[in-house]
Amino acid sequence: MRMHNPPHPGEILGDLWLEPLGLTVTEAAKALNVSRKTISGIVNGRVSISAEMALRLELAFGKSAESWLAHQANYDLWRLQKHAANLGVPHLASAAA
């Protein structure tokens, strides 16, 4: 497996669902009723999981839409935390104390 910590939900989709089930990106896209480009973008970490996609994944694979969205939120937050210092936001709780 090639997973990051935390993994992009596309890594989870590819490594834990598509590969074990022997599904290609094209087959998964057809089953989910979306374009091949959409699934390819997700699996390759270039596209985020939307609420609608999370529901499609729940219907297809049984893993809850909430868990797909939580994976996406954890990944997004992890990426943003690397740049927190660049946001220019002071810690207000310390200033008020």
C-alpha cells in the first residue's frame, strides 16, 4: 500500500476497495454513475470527495457516507495544518487571558 497519514480518501478507495474487488477505475465509474475522469481524479488524490460522491460510495460499498467525508476532512485539515503559520491568525485565547 502507498497510503499517507492520513490518507486521501482516494487512496482508501483504490487500495481497500477497488484493488481487492478487482475493479478498474472505468468499472467503478460506471457502477457509481460518474465519469471515469472523476474516479481517476479521486483515486489519484487530485479530486476531493463531495457529499454526493460520499453517498454514492456508501451505496456501492457499504461504508458510510459520513466516514468518507470524515476521511476527506482529516486529509484536508492535515494538509492545511502545514501552512497554519502563514494564515496570519493570532491565538486570541492567549491575548484575552
